[in-house]
Amino acid sequence: MKRPSGESFAKLLREIRDCTLCHEHLPNPPRPVFQAHPDARILVVGQAPGRRAHETGLPFNDPSGERLRDWMGVDRDTFYDSSCIALVPMGFCYPGTGAGGDLPPRPECAPTWRARLLAALPNIQLTLLVGRYAIAWHLHPQQPARAVSATVARWQDWWPSAVPMPHPSPRNNRWLRERPWFEAEVIPALRTRIRELL
């Protein structure tokens, strides 16, 4: 795949950062939170920024991010090095909170920006699909939503180019306790693959 010119890539990032497409539906002024660089070889696809990520401008800047970095076997500096790891959630802005936690990513975001930004990342060799919205978009388009557990259990179907994963939120501690195979089997393989790419 052809590498985008520095000027065209910078223009795309400015367009995304200036986006106000769904401002009327957001609890705060739009603040797209993501990181991307044409040299990145690893792509992390999350749901949408949380409140803390919105406030700080750093994706996964919370306990979920700490667990995700541990799963990946990378330190904070490596994680936030955009030339190594792209962090491109399904929705770029914090959607707000509902009764069960953060709301889903706004539906306007991915159709507007996702294809253009992913096309500008020609070196991605591993994509981490974190949670059901990322899994559904990338692995099950045009199909009814599948249970995250069933998809994650079949992680080797997409290996080594993609890994479906549960969200690393503390809310998923029970899920992890009930499925010890995830941390026993998937995480060691993931760490090895990431070391190879970095």
C-alpha cells in the first residue's frame, strides 16, 4: 500500500481534529482523541474515549489503559509513540455516560472517517480489536452482532493479523475470572507478536 505524503496525512489529521459532526449529541464540546502515524505497525481499535481521555487528550489514559498496556507487554512511552502504535477508536469523541457506563460511540464517526484514516496507515500488521464495537465493525460487518466471548474464543481464526479482545475495563474482571484461558493463552501469544513488530 502506498504511504501517504506527509502533507496529505497532516491535512487528514487536522480535518478529524476539527470535526464537529455530532456536537449536538455530545455532553462536552467535540475533542477527537486518537493517535496515528503512517509508520505505525500496530493498530489498537477501542470503543470511544472515556471521560479521563477526553480531559487529557490521551487515549486509554485510565485503569483500562493500564491493563491493556500490561496485556500488550509495552510501557507507557511505547504505547504513546504514534510511529509504533496507532490508537484509533470507533468513535473519536467522548460520548457521555449512561446507566450502564459510557455510552456507545457515536454512529456518525466511523462511516465518516474510518476508511480514510485506515487507508493512510499502510504498515499495520497487527490490529487489536478491543470490545464489541471494534469487533463488530472489523470482523462481522453486515451481520448480526455476535457475542464477544464467542468471537474472542476463536481468536486464532484471525491470527496473526488481528486479535479480538474483551475490553480491559475493571467492569470485565468477572469475564476474565470465568475465562482464564484468555490470559493464559492469548496474552502470551500477543506479547510475543508485539515484540516481533516493535
